[in-house]
Amino acid sequence: MQGRASPDVPGIAAATVFAIASQIIGAAFLYLILRVDGGWQVVGLLALLGLGFYLLERLPWIADYALASFARVPLVAMITAAVIVLAFPFFVGSNTYILHLLIVAELYAVLALALNFQLGSANIPNFATGASYGIGAYVSALLAINFGVSFWLTLPVAALAATLFGFIIGIPSMRTRDTYLALVTIAFGVVVQQLLNNFSWTGGPNGLVGIPAPSLFGHSFADPLVIFGWKLPSQANFYYLSAALVVVAIVTAHRLHGSRIGLAWNALRADEIAAKAQGINVAWFKVLAFAVDAFLAAFAGTIYAFYVSYISPDNFTFLVSVTIMTMVIVGGMDNIFGVIVGAFLLTILPEKLRAFADYRLLFFGVVIIGFLMIRPQGLFPQRMRRYGGEP
Amino acid sequence: MSALLKVENLTMRFGGLVALNDVSLSIDKGAVLAVIGPNGAGKSTLFNVVTGVYRPTSGRVTFDGAEITDRPSYEVVDRGIARTFQSSRLFSDLSVLDNVIIGMHTRTRTGVLTALFRPGASRREMAACVEKAETLLKLGSGDLFEQRYRPAGTLAQADRRRLEIARALASQPKLLLLDEPSVGMDDMETDALVADITRLRVQNPALSVILIEHDMRVVEAFPQHVTCIDYGSKIAEGDFAAVRAEPRVQEAYLGKAVAHA
Amino acid sequence: MAELLVQQLVNWITLGCIYALLAIGFSLIFGVLNVIHFSHGDVAMTAPFITLALAQALATALGASGPAWLVLAVPVAVLAVGLIGVLLDKVVIRRFRDAPAMMALVATVALGIVIRELIRHLYPQGSNPHAFPRLVSGMAFEISGVAISWFALLVVVLTVALVAMLFVFLRMTPLGLRIRAASEDRVVARMMGIRDARVFRATFFIASAIGAIAGLLFASYAGVTRFDFGVMAGLLGFSAAVIGGLGSMPGAILGGLIIAGIEVLAQTFVPDGASYRLVFVFLLVIAVLIFRPAGLLGRTVMEKV
């Protein structure tokens, strides 16, 4: 970085074209990979993706140029993104399977962004994100089924309950680190899952059924969505809802990352003792990372519960936590964009590689080990903060 | 005028090992105190106890009129003590600029709710930090400012030491603890370091500095108050000439240093 | 009542020994590499499958199925698992020796998934539970009306023998002393010219082979084995090692007995305790880690600043 001539700042016109074109290409790629049905087409698209990453790696100015362009015309970039997200279901049409994949990918993106506060920003291992996700889902489902509480009201309640849980698992992090802390989070995860499995009021291993669909201004989310005469399947409701949650997660991540809180997390990732010497209350910031993680995960859990309308302890196991962890590691620790890409890739790819459907977990395992050994920084490594200054 | 920092009868034991044995010392506002002594004498342990990294076995530390024995590090830093580490513990994967901004942690206030719901306030705070950090980086010797977007881990040794000092100053300390700041510096860089410390004191006459040093040329530059520690005990104090003349000091420290030189 | 008590006492000791053997592997590897080998439980639980496959193969090749083949297959499986451990170290784990602890942890968790999935796909009908015979059957003797099985006796005798052998090995043989030196201080050990590679190989072989024995006993105790038993076996063994204090052999044994004790107590005295036993076990793990982060017999290491 140092000593190299700073890349030319793109002009407004060039930046606008780039910001729009690159996002459309990205969306088109996502559309294609969702559309194709296994076989050679998938392999071809994967090869294309590989080529893309190879180019990004060999020609670092591409990434610099992209970031500079987006920074130059942020409004254009954001409007383009919004239009693409809003328009996507119209291209998908009545294919509910694709919409389902997109919803799951969006929820995983939220979970991965949640975990990223710990794993990416602060380097705290947490194998209990799946449990926070489950607590969110169960709290809101129980409220809705037993007390008829509306979905919109269960959202904040579930989030608060999970945040409390986050604080509780965070407390041992004041006393323990690394391996020991990992074990504490695993233990919490197992305890939560076992309790869900054994309590009668959580439905035991059978879980909870018949979670009512939410409704907004009299429109039930179980009904098809009609916009300007276009009829979208009912999944589209949840697609937009989850997309909104992803936006909330991105804004949260972005604001925390850019504030003194994100810096404090990064400091304790790099050197805990030096962080203490700068006056950072290390214990508090660790607990905080747990709480923020649980808060966001609970939102995802609530939407998931109302979307599938049936939840059981099996949806929130240790393996779910590992899956989320894989997404963060593959996408790129402490890189918001990377984490989202990781979540989408790892949700959609295993589904598309139908021939390997049975080998999904094996694939995850090998991918994690491979990345940690060959490219521990992930597909999109973290970037230095720039503060509006020249690079 | 009463002392800014007062250490009374400090003892620190690790199991059977006595790292500090009944050490007392004090430093006035605006003064420089040099702590010398052989490797492993307990000098860094002294810093670790003062800054709350270790809890002392017994003894009292008072700073600026308040007792800070056993207080957590973040409170100690907030009260106005900043330090550097002998082994320069920078946040190596963060930029030089970020390292300094993190140093301002106790002087900034943004919490989660502010960051989330009043992003403007959070952004303004960061912008002010960036400005202050850039000023600090321009201040010292070397060209840290030009390297401000480099990862701290890639800096040359002398720059690492300078960055640690800049990071410590970022917390606007009343007392600066420097743990062997000249390690890894050549003669010219060491002279620049002495000039940096001297200039700091001119700009901020109230700033007190405790200096752990091996390089006698640095100690000589601040000769009024020198304390020598050996095997965890204070064996001499006074001005540089007096401490140097002390036979126990020569035996424990200078003698060996001279013999090696 | 007395009968029940004796019966539960026997269960406790049997289970405690099995957990202790698993915990020893975790402790040994952590001591030498400073890395948590999270997939150790999965490595251990490959042993019953290898044994079954081998016995099956021998039976089809040479005819006449029977316990004889099992007896032959067991030692081969133990050796094979020891070698698997060495291989995993060489290919994966060793690369994370100097990386942040977090990375080794995640990598070995992933490794565990890979091992489980490989069992599931490679073993015929790998997703299903497979019956695993008692290695020895029948009753040895009676205490106050309770018959003590040969199997319980075997577990105890085997555990005592293995621990004694390990103790002698680590204290008396040159290689053992080097392993101990390496676990005391890796840097010093390297400076003293101890060849790391051999120490690692030996550590992984011993830990995995002992784990294999524990795995065989575990499957034999349960009467059944499944591809994913390694998760729980690993978690319980690791918890035992951590409760006792990672790196401490007596701690590993103590931890194993404590974990098994909680399980048996929960099953015996708490209504519906069997389904909640894991809850009790892991609540204890959390409590120990909060109040004694270095474990019961572990040394608290103060980080040098």
C-alpha cells in the first residue's frame, strides 16, 4: 500500500457506470446460479466465480477501484442495490424454491454478520450463535402460539430475551479465554438444545407447530403478494422482510465497525493486554460482543419461526453454529461484504450441487479446513479504515 | 507540592519468586524519574502493578490524590496514566492511525446506542480523533504521519517505539510510563528520542515521565531523579551522579554494563 | 437400596474410566502442542467401526464368524487409530501450532465433521446405529447381591494398566521424558535439541491409541455405535480434561470420574434425570470454568507482560 501510487479516483460518470454495472452483474450471476439445475452449468458458473476471485487476488486495484467508485457515488450505489433487491422476486417469478433459498441465505447472512462481531472483530470463539438463534425463535413462537402476541411485538421481546442470554454466556468470557471460552459456549449451546428437547412446554423433540403467519396492515404473510397487478408467491413477503433485516444488520455492523466500539474490539483481537493498557474495559467489550450477536441472531430466529411455522430443537444445534462460523471464515473475517457473500455462497452452493447433497457437511468441513490452512483471511480480507483520507 | 504518583512499600510475589520487595518511590508533577537496574530486576513489574495489570501482594499506590491499588487498568488509564511496553505491543494488523485512535479510548464516549442511533455524533467523534491522531503523529521524530495507513506490524523498529509513545500520549496522560523506549534504536534515533521527550515536557510542563532505561545516555539526559532497582529492591536513589557513585549500583548494574561495553 | 448403590457405583467407575481415558488424550496433546484437538473424540470413535469392518472382512474371507475375529480385530484397530492420529497431525493439526488458538479450534471442529461424515459414507449403512458386542461377557463375582461383570472389571484393569504404563513411559523412557519436556516448555525443548517431529508423532500415536481403546469400551458399554458418537464422546472427554486441568494427567482422571459421577447421580436421583444428565454435566463445566478457569488440578499460568 505504502509507496505505491494511489489509484486514480474515478470520475463521477465512470463511478456511476461502475457502481450500477457491477451490481447488475453480481445480481445476474446470483440469478443464474439460482436458476441452473445442477450438472455442468453449475460447474461452469463456479469456474467463472473462481476466475473472478483469482482476478481480484491478482489485480488488487480492481477492489480499490470498486471501493473508490462506491465511495464516490454512494447514493447511486445504494439506490441500485435497493432496486435490485426489490426487483429480484419479479424475475424469479413463481419459483418458490428459489425464493426459499434466498430467504434462508438472507437469514444466514444476518446470523453470520452477528457472529462476525465476535469471531471477526474481536476474535472471540462463540459456538452458541445457534442457541441464540433458537432462543429467538422459541420465545417468539411461544408468545404467538400461547398468548396470540403479534409477530411485530414478539420481535423485540425475543431479541431482548436472547440479549439477556448473550450477557449470561458473555460473563464467563471475563474469566476465560480461547479454548476454555469455546468450551463454555459449546456447553451453553448443548444445555439450551437439551432443555428445548426435554421441556414439555417447548414441545420436546417434536417442537412447536402452527406458528401463525404475521400480517401487516391487514395483509397476511401467508397470502400471495400483489404489487401493481404482479402476483408474487407468499414467500415473497418473507423475502422482503428478511431483506429488511439484512439491511438492519448491515447498518448495525457498519456503524459499530466505524465507531470506537469496533476499534476497541479490533484492539482486543490484536493484543488483549495492550488493549487493557489503552484503558479498554476488556471484559465489558467481550460481553458486549456476545450481547450484540445474540440480539441480531434472535431477530433471524423470529423470522425463521414465523416463516416455516414449525420449529424443533434440531434446527438450532451445534452444527448450525459451525455452519455460521464457516460462512464468516470463508467470506472474510471483519469484512461485512465478505461475510454476506460467504453466507449466500454456502447456503446456495450445497443446494445446487445436488449430486453432493448428501455430502454437504463433508463439504463444509473440508472447506473450513482448506480455508484456514490456505487462506485464513477469507475470500474478502478485512480492509484498513480510511477515514475519508486518500489511500 | 504533593507527589503525583506515590508508591509505598510495594511487594509483588509470584509463587516463591519475589519480583518487587518493599519498593517505595514517588514522582512530582512535571518531573522525570529514571528507573534503572539489571534485566529481571523488577522494573517492568513495577509498571505492571502501577497500571493494574498485576495485583500487588502488598503495598499502596496513590495517584493524583486517589488510591489506585488494585484498581482495574481501564480506571487507571482514565485517571491519567499511560504506558508503553518493553516488547512494543502494537495492534499489528491495524493501521498506524487506528493504533493512535485506540489510545484515545478513555477520552471518547460513544456507546452502542449512540453508535447505532446517533451515527452523526459517533462520526464527528471519530473525525475529531483522526485529526488529533494526525497531529500526534506529525509531532514526533520520524515520518509516522506519512505511514499512517500502514499496518503497524510492518513498521521499522524505531517507528514502532515512536508509535507506542504516540499511542500512549493519545490518552492525554498526566503520567507517562516508558518501558525501555530506546530498545532497538541506533544512536541517532536515540538522540531523536531524547529530543522528543524534552520537547514533550516543554509543550506540556505538567507531564510527568517515568522512564525505564538501559541506555545511560538517555538517563544522563534526565539526571535529576534516578532510582536503581536490583533483585526487586530499591538499592539507590538520588540524582544520576549520586546513584552512579553508589558502590552497590556499580556492582549490580553499571559494573556489569561497563565490563560488557 | 444397597444393591442399587453398588450397581450405580460400578456404573460410575466404569464410565469414569472411559471418560478418563478420553481426557488423557486431550490433555497429552494439549500439553505438547498447546492445541486443542477437538476431533479427538471422533478419532477415538472410528475404532469400533474399524473393528467391526475388520471382523466382518476376516469372517467373509476366512469363513466362520465369531468372537475370535473380534479379538484379532481389536488390537489392529487400536494401532490403526493411533496411525490415523499421527496422519491427522501431520496433514492438518500441526499447521496450526503457532496460529491463534481460535484457528486450531475451528479447524479441528471441522476435522471432526469430516471424520464423522467419512464414517457415514464409507461404512455400509453408516447413518444407522450398529450393534457392538461386549468385548467380554458374563459375571465375574458378586458384591452384596450385585453381580459385577467381567466387562466392568476389564475397564478398570485396562484403565489402571494404561495409566500406569503411560506414567512409566513419561517418567522413565527417553522419548517419554522428551514429551514431558516439550509439554513443560516448547521453546526450551526445541532449544535443547529435542526433535519435534518425533515427539509429536509419539504424542499423537499414544493419545489416539488410548482414545481408540476408550472408544471401543464406550461402544461396548453402550452396546451400540454410531457415526456421530464422537461428538458427545469428544465433548465429555474434553470437558473432563478441562475440569481436571488441561495438561494434567491426574486431573484428566479426576475430571473423568467427576463427569461420570454427575451423570450417574442425575440418572439415579433426579426424576427424569436421564434426559437432563447432559444439562447437569455442562452446567458443572460452566461453573468450574467460571470459578476455577485453570481446572481443579491445573496450574494458573500468569501471562508474561
